[in-house]
Amino acid sequence: MIIVYSTFPNEESAIEVGKKLLERRLIACFNVFELRSGYRWEGKIVEDREWAIIFKTTEEKESTLYEEIKKLHPYEVPAIFTLRIENVLPEYLIWLKKEVEDPQ
């Protein structure tokens, strides 16, 4: 199982991207939550509120998912990274794989 993490400037844009990726069957589900971020941007230290999103998918969908997130993302340089999850409840993994399959 693959988890792809990213941050968005607001809840609406995060959910909008999540729904589009669900419709395209690139992810089985997503989770969105608010957080406070600190980072350096254009030489200044910035503190900001952002919305994090976790996309759950398979290794087979990973590269296509990355490309779609980049296309849909509102940030100039979005944080997008993958976590590979090895220990997954087998029943959950079966469900996840079924959800990202292309319908016959």
C-alpha cells in the first residue's frame, strides 16, 4: 500500500483534488486535516495554516497519481511525497485494491 501526503492552502482545494482523484480511481480514499506549518519561502520564515491530505493507493497507481496531483495542485512548489506501508490489515488491502481497479 502507498500513502501519498501533500498540503494545500485550504480545505476546499484539498477536498476538491481528493474527489477528482477518487473519480479517476487513482486513490481508494483520502483524509484531510488542518495543521500549522512553518517553512522558509523566498528567504523569509513563514508560519501558516494549511490542510494536509493523505491519499491511499497502490504502487501501480503511484506515478500517475503523482502527475495528477502536480497538475491539480494550486502551489507553485507543492510538497508531495510517498510512504510505503508494508503492514496492512489484509482485508483493508483487498478493499483498497478493488477501489482503484478500472471498472470492467
